[in-house]
Amino acid sequence: MPFARADDGVRIYYEVHGRGTPIALAYGIGGNTDMWDVNRDALAACPRLILWEPRGHARSGSPRDPAWNRTMLEFLARCDRRSRG
């Protein structure tokens, strides 16, 4: 399972599927990336699909300071760089 490590050490779970321009999907409260399973293959057929679980959700870690939050764009840029190798 891929994880990106945030600046404060929290591990953030993510998945990358497909190739091309990335599209990132987020889910509502109470979900996780598994909710995209039924659509993942179709969505990954053209663009690169990035699924992620925010801090404190499902497989991602929780920060020591719950008020600290990394912006989605910073996190997705890190995932994108990692997925390119």
C-alpha cells in the first residue's frame, strides 16, 4: 500500500491508477477510497486517477495537532511526483 509522509510525519494513504493528467477524487465523511472501487477502472482508463484518504480517515494516520492540516494541492503534488518514479 502506498503512503506519502507529510511534513509532520503523518502517513497519508493513497492509490494511483491509470496514466495521463491526474484527477483526484475525495469522498465524504465516513467513507474511504474503497467507495470508488465500482468506478475506478472506468475512471482510470483515460486520466491518471489519484484516490486518497485524509488525515485521521481509514488507513491514513492522525496528526498530533488535529488543527494542523496540509492543503490538498500540496499533498496531491507529492503523490503525483511519487507516482512518476
